Amino acid sequence: MSSKVVFENNRPELYIDGKKYPPLVFALSDFPGARSNTAYAHRNVKNFHEQGIDLVCADTSITLGWSKTMEFDPEPLTAELSGVLEANPNAKILLRLHVNPPYWWMKDNMEETVKYDGEYGIDNGEQQRLIAYDHLGHIRVSLASEKWRTEAGECVKAFCEALKGTPEGDALFAVQIACGKNGEWHNWGLEESEPAVRAYRRRLKEKFKTVEALREYYGDPEVTFENAEYCLSLKGIKGDGTFREPKSMRKQYESFCSHLLNPTEAIVYFCKVVKESFETPILTGAFYGYLFGQGNGLEGAHMYPDVLFNNRKYIDFLCGPAPYNENRKIDFAPSLRGILESSRLNGVLWLTEMDQAPEGTIDVQFGDPEKIDESIAIMRRNILLNLVKGQGAWYYDHRVVPGLSGGERGKKYRGSSIYIKDGWWERPEFLAEIKKHRELAEKLCEKEYKPAADVLLVLDEKARYIQAQCTGNDQRSYFAIAGTKAMFDCIYMGDLEKAELDRYKCVVFMNANNLDENGRKRVWAVAEKCNVLYMYAPGYADGDTLSAEHIGETVGFNVKRLENVPEGYVCDGNKFRYPEHKYTSFFEIEDASVEVLATYDGTERAVAARRGNIAYIGSPIYDTELVKKVFKDFKVHIYTEDECFVFAGAGIVFVNKAKAGKVDLTLKNGKVLNLELPDNVTAVFDAETGDRLL
């Protein structure tokens, strides 16, 4: 089998043996009860085949064939592919391949494993489920271990070579390399392993070249490449309570850089092994590139997507789950954990793991029949979020396992839950809906992809290094912007020069809080071409120090830091009170030449202002109405003022609405759709004609 991702029609396109496929996949999970040889798996692989979806993801691990006393045995891994083909001989398989070492290997090579607070991980023996206890400080291999990479790589190579000339090998179109916490390439902790220290010192030498340059940077006349301290503690760093001062954390910065580069280096290594082990082209990728819904911690963050984008020779696709809390509710603004526009601009296919069970599954097999409409609305919305961005998704038939997830029905299975799995979408109504998704995706793939966004959100993926008290605010900011009903794309700061700036009415710098001289020049270059909205503290850090003057230099307004933490602000007479937070830094605009958009409550101090094509909001927390005011000033298209969420792209517009009522939807061509929608609906329309599609 030959497979490739080609950038054509303005998006990454999936080809298998010369045929284009819409990137929609049915995925089995890692639970033993979801193995491909189970009756459950066979039913559902067949169910999806009957809806026209033959792309199937299976899950296995090299631990099954990695023996201490014998050569690698590929048969247990191959069997996972065989089970899929038994259910559907036409299946094209994406294999999630875990490269964790076996328990015995870690016991024999403790020096290659993670240390937590100076101690090796908890020894709890073999595990029934590979990724169980990943959050609890148990024995895990260091993702910096070269010994592990080499030996695991040999196992991967042996498996790939064993597939040559077999039906299973001929059915395999992609390998998704998995390791790290949850198999998603998060570090297992702030690890202090010997391999991690060696990797850190190696990277210092690669970066600074000479010991004199290292000593000047660290301000330490005694440091060398051999004794440089590896420090993942953030205690004692200077700052203002919300932000860390960069100059005071250089040792920690380099240590965390190395810590967070270990996963990306391993991903590239294993993807290269797979690519070079097959005679025909095969796709490789991994879970990586999470930003929304991950918080701002440094332990397991994905902060180096540029490493993978720059290794496009080995990386065809990236993937990740949707943010769970939001996307599992009909009345929350749904979002995507990955930054899909950056993936598109880099020619990388993104696949979102849509693992939302039908409503009521915890108690009723195949979901509550009284909530079918709600289940369909959520499923349709979560899949279409990806299609409107020119990307794909898989239906991950994963959790809500009786006994593990609770519920009345689960009580009878208590104690054996990982071996029992019901299909989430076995109801005829759900399968009929999935067929509609596939049919729509095929139609969209026939046309050139046309983005609909008027707004570009630029997110600095490395901003967390200086953020001390910003945890969770990325989601709050996302909700404020999604609530405007304007269409927006999201990119990483690293891809700023690749963005198609001429099609945006407004570029929003969400968290450009650390800008050196070159960084400021990059954002100024955008402001020379586009309307720009700066959020909160752009350039507050200049690579060394923290100062409100840096913000003023960036935005062009006179900006000061408030002495007291305000309770909220007022915009057009409407008061917005801040929810509970830990921010210590708020900023005001003191500039007679600006138009004031909002003031801190009870004062005349400006929190938001605009001058010409530049707007600035000096608060870390803001609401939809203030953002919408700026967007309207910049002539951004607002689809509706009614209560709902709207998403558009690829020639379609869809409305997600929890409660029945009217929606006056204005398309970008000026056509107005006066809609009366029921409870729990995701309604899909042609973006030009307004015709109802779903």
C-alpha cells in the first residue's frame, strides 16, 4: 500500500494507492475490551464500513513482542491488524503503535527511567492497561533515553519488516507513534533522570558552542558543559506574581527547553524508523501540538510544534483529543485542542480524536433513546469543527466502560470493566448520521478549500515559560472570542510569516507577552498591513526584564501597570465583573490620543482603547461584548446576535444551538437566513446559497 499527504486544493489531502479519502476514521481504543478480535470490534468495524468509512485505527504496543530472552516476535502486534481485516477485508489501517519498553526492561535499566523529586518511580509491577497510572509517578522510561530509543527502534523496525508482503502490511496506511503520558507525548513528570541531564548538557553545547559563551549567558564563571546544573524548579525566580522575569530564569529556561524537546526528538526518531523500514510510502505522525485546553503548566506541555513542522519529511499528520469539558456539552462553546490553521499552513494533516459518547451511555447501552437528538447534535458539531478547517477526525470508540465509569448498569460488571466495551454508535440513528458526515466530507473534498475566517488569533506556543498565574485562561479567552460569532483561525506565533494576512479583517495577538527587538519588529510588520488587537501584556517581557513601558513600545500607546487589582470594567454602560482569579498585573492606557473603549469599574482609567488600526485590551480577562465591539469597529463579519454558536469554512456554515428559538443568520454574501431552530441542534447550511445541508 502506498499512502501520502499532499497539499492540494489549499489543504492537506489524504491519498491511499492513488485514491483520495476524506480524513474520517473509526478508531478502536487501547482497552483490552476494544481489541480488534472482539465481537464488539467486529460489529463496529463492519458498521462503519456499511456507512462508507473503511479507514480504521487499531491500537497495539511493541511490549507484546519485546522479550528478554528471544528475538522480537511481531505476531501479537500483527494479530491486531488481522482482527480488523477479518471484520472488513477492505479496511485501510492506521495503527497506534506504543513504543513504551516492557516492565522487565525498565527494571533492568532503572538508570534510564524517570526520577521524581530525586527518586525512581513507584514499582507496581506489570499493568493490564499500558497507560494506566501515567499520572501517578510510577516507573516510566525517560523520553530522553537514547538506549530506549535505540532498542525500541529496533523492535519497531523488526515489526515493520515482518509486515512486508503480508495482507496486514498491505492494509497499513499509517503509523501513529505513541509514548509519554497517556500515549500523547507529555512528559511523565518534571523528570530528573540521567538521560535527561545528558540531553540538557548536549543541547547546551549545540546552542552555545563555547564555554565562554555559556558562562556569559548564565553569568557564572565556573559553569561548564560538563557541570551545568539541570534545574526544573521555578522557586526563587523574580517576577510580579503573574509573570516571571526571563533574565532571572535562564538556567531554568534552558532546562525546561531541553525537558520539552525530549518528546519531539523521540517522535521524529521513531517516525524516521518507520518511514525507512517500508519500501512504499507510509504515513507517520503522533499526538502533539496541544494548546487550547491544556493549561499553562510546563511539566508536559507541547511547546515545540516547529520541530515537527520542520521535519515534514517524517511527519505527515498530528492529532489530539478535543478539550473534553467543553466539547461534551451542547451549550458550551466547542473548541479544538490543536492549532489547525498552523497544521494546514505547514501541509500537515490534523486528526482530532472525537471521543464523545452519546448522552446517557453511562447507564443505557448505546445511549439514552430520549437524548438521541442531543447526541447527534454534539457528534455532528464536533466532527464538523474539523472539516470547516480543512482537516479530519476519528470517531474514537473509547471510554464509558461499564464499571469503570459508574452508572447503574455498570454495577453488575464491577471489577472487569477494562474487558467489556459497548459500541457508542450502534444505534441506527447514529450510524445514519455518520454516513451523512462521510457524504458531506466527500463533497467538500471535491472542491478547493476556502477558509471563512475574518479574524486571525496568533498564539505564542512558548509563552508559558514566563507565565506564572495564567493557568486555564486560554479557554476563557477562547470562549470570549467564540461568543462574538465571528469566524477565526488560530496559528502559532512561529508561523506568523506563513499566514495569509490579506484575507483577515483583524489579527489578534493573544499572548505575545515576551517579545525581544526582533519579536516586536515581527508584530509591527503585521500592524503595518492589518488591523491589530493586542491582548493583555504584549511585549511586557523583552527577553530580559518586565516593564509596562515595553507594552507601550509594542502597541504604540502609553501604558501603565495598575497599583491595585480591579474588580471589573465597564463597556458602553455594561459592567463586567471578573470571576475568581490569581492575576496581580492589570494595565491601563494613559494616552489622550486614543479612543477609550472600556474603563475599569468605578474609575476613569482606560482598560481598552483604539487608535486607527490598533486596539489594545489591558486586562487578562475580558468578555465577548468588549471583543465584539473591537471586531465591529474593524468591519469583521458577525454572523448573528442570537444565542448560539456559529462556525464556518470549506463552503459551509453550521449553527450549534442548545435551546429552541430564532437565529437570524447573516451569510458573508449578505444573504439573511431567518431560522427557527429546535432544542439541541447543529444545523448545516451552504455558505453561498443558504440551503440546508444537514
